[in-house]
Amino acid sequence: MKRFLTILLALVIGLSMSAQIQRTFLGFTLGTTTKSEVYEKYKGNDNFSEDKDGGYSVTNIEFAGQKWDIANFDFSDDLLLSVHFSMLSMFTSESILDSVWENLRLKLMEKYGDYNYFSTSEYLLFKDDATKLSITNSYAGGYKVLLIKYTDSALKDKQTQVNDSEL
């Protein structure tokens, strides 16, 4: 019986330690997917473009059961640093944005509640040892914006150190 309880405890600890924030989106993985891999997947798509800062954007894309106005892919050292999905009141009504916000907020709290790092009425941040996940529902530039962003923590920290060293 003691051995059984020890094994059960080890399984529970192992499962809780292996649970982490999602790192793979649309077939790409934070911190390992290269810029050229993203380019190759979307290069023939009319909704695909390169941003002025070297990232990529895809418009009208589906993620998490929702149609998003824009998905942005940002890179650091040629690796996928972050992916963020945006809905804008310019294209989608504010009431729909609020409804999607509430639905995503509840789902994320249920799924990642143990990783909740910070929250307000219009912002949630979850983080584990590898990934940061933020979701925002606020106004920017005169429009309401719903944004969900996944970031590789190690690449972001490295990027921050490089930027700070340049000061």
C-alpha cells in the first residue's frame, strides 16, 4: 500500500510539473520554429505580409475557435519569439470583442489558473518557466483591441539583455 501511494504521488507531481502553457500554434513552436519556416508556409497567401520590423502578419486567420483579424509572428535570432492574435473594433463590433474576451478569459483561467501571474479587469498574464501568455481587451488608437499573445520567455529575456547592454 505504501508503494502504491508513493507511485500515485509521483504520478500526480509528474503530471502537474509537465502541464505547461501551450507553445505550438498553427504548426509552429515558440523558440524553435525559424523565420524561413513561417515564410514558407504563408508565402503564397494573399493575406500574408512582412512587417517593417521584420516580423510577419497574416490577416483573417482562425485560432482557438475564433476568426482573428491579424496574427503577428515576431522573431529574435531567427527563431519564433512570439505570436499574437488581434481582433479590432474597426472590423468586429465591440460587443463581440467583449463576448470573446469573457469566453477566452474564463477558458484560460480554467486551463492555466495555476500560472496566473497578474490580472486586471482588462488584462491577464500567465507564465511558466518557458512561456508567457497575455490577453488584453482595451482601447488603443481609438479602437477597442482584443489581443492574445504567446511569448518564449528565454528568447525575450535574451533580447531584453541585448537591448539593455546597448544603453
